[in-house]
Amino acid sequence: MWIAFAVGSAVFAALTSILAKIGIEDMDSNLATAIRTVVVLVLAWGIVFATGAQAGISHISAKSFLFLILSGLATGLSWICYYHAIQIGPVSKVVPIDKFSVVITMVLAFVFLHEKVDVKTVLGGILITAGTLVMIL
């Protein structure tokens, strides 16, 4: 089932880039990010209440809460940078650089989460890096 959600994520992420580029044509990219964030906020809380997940709020540890806040800050800064980049640059060049986050995430997972480094993962990271360079040059 996780594969279906991963594919959905990829499709919606692709749509996000195209729809955002069209939508921010004549406006400030920070304002566009704020509007997008409100939509995501309403959608996310709507899903929480529709599924009854709000009952779990009282069980969130201080550590989880802190790291979720930090993750939210990182997401917000990512979106602000991304929206400004697609506003002033070509989406076909911005998106591959943005998706280079896959390689950065792998390195961070190895260093901070102590995930296993194997030949297949390293080779994949090298290929993603090479592909990103080819696409942006």
C-alpha cells in the first residue's frame, strides 16, 4: 500500500510545481507560499478530524513535538525557497535541484539515523547526482 501513496506523492508533487508556476505568475512568491500553506493547513486538519486522529494530541511527547516543529520550520523554509526559485527560474531546472534533496536526505540518514550504507544506495545516490547535473546544465 505504501507504493500507491508514494506514487500519489510523486504525481501530486509534479502537479504542485506546474500549478504553482502558473499561479505565482503575477504575485509575490512569499504571499503565494502563505496561501498554499493555509490550504495545506485546512486540508491536514480536516483529515485529522475526519479520521478521529485528534485524540492522539495528548500523547505527543515533548521530543516528538520539538522535532515536528523543527520539521515544520524546515518545510516552510523549503517552500519559500522553492516558490521563489520557480517564480524566477525555469521549473524544468528548479525541480531537479529540489529533488536532489533525495541524496541529501540519504547522507543525513546515514550520519544522523545510522542507517545502513550499502553499494546499491550509494550507486543510486551517485546516479541521482549525475542525473541532476545533466538536467541543470
